[in-house]
Amino acid sequence: MQARSTLPKPVVPLTIVRPLLPAGLLLPFPHGKCFVPADHILALSGERNYTRFHFRDGGTLLYSRTLGEMLTRLPAHSFERIHRSHAVNRQYIHTISENGVELVDGSVWGVSRRKGRKKELVGGKKIRFS
């Protein structure tokens, strides 16, 4: 007769696999919270302690967080802060001129004087705004 072991059997750790979501934000809309991928956001504009999201379908959303806080939650390589109160998605930059940055939807976003004096990296290219 064989003696039974009183030691517990080793437990295999359970690993939880979560699907990889694209970079983006969970934002509150009138019909509930929705995940918005970063590539659906054209630009962000700061309005005091609020951030207005400008989406590629033409819609906007005002959210009660600062522009700086929203930029920390988005991928840094995707968005460029071109002004104290503006940030644009690099993949939607159409042209860059003295007037500012024109996006693919035709909107023109002003560039700050400080950014205009320096060479900045926008859209993967070193440019001079002024």
C-alpha cells in the first residue's frame, strides 16, 4: 500500500489575457461612455480647465479636464502641442505655413511665437514656423 502525500499539489498560475486596444481614451458622450481611438481625434483645444476634442468626422466634445492632462493620456508620438491651448494629431497635418498648421479637414491652427522661433518637430519633419 502506498502512502498518500499530504503536500498540496502545485497550482498553475492563471494568466489573464486582455485584448490589445489601440491607443485612445474612454470619453463621456450623451449616450454613455465610448472608447475613442487616438487616430479618430484631429485636434484638441484647451478652454481654461476644459478640453475640446475635434474628431475627424467633424464632431466636437467638451470634456472637464485640462489639455495637459489629456495629452498625458494620449500617445506622445501622435500629438504635437503647437500652442499653449492647441495640440494637433501629427497624422492629419496637411501643410505648415507662417499662418499655422493646416489639417486635412481644412482647419488652420495657430502656432505660438515661442514655437515659431524654434525649430520644432511636426509631422516627422524639422520645420521653422516663422
